[in-house]
Amino acid sequence: MCPIFLIIEVAIACAYIMLDKQDPIDSATNLIRGYNQLNKFEDI
């Protein structure tokens, strides 16, 4: 898969997870940290 699609998918997931949250930045940060534990962004 093209690396840009992986980044876009994470960005879209962040957008959805941030909806209606008290602290949207914290929610997005947790998602990104979790994703990065499984699939390192440096590998992309």
C-alpha cells in the first residue's frame, strides 16, 4: 500500500475520534501513540 494512504487513514481516524470529545487533542494523541506502537511512522 502507498505510504500516503496510511497517513491519510490515521488523519481521518483522528478527525472522527476528536468529535464531541472534552479534550480532542488528547484523544488524537492517544490514537497516534497507539498506532505508532504497532506501525512505526519512521518505517513509512
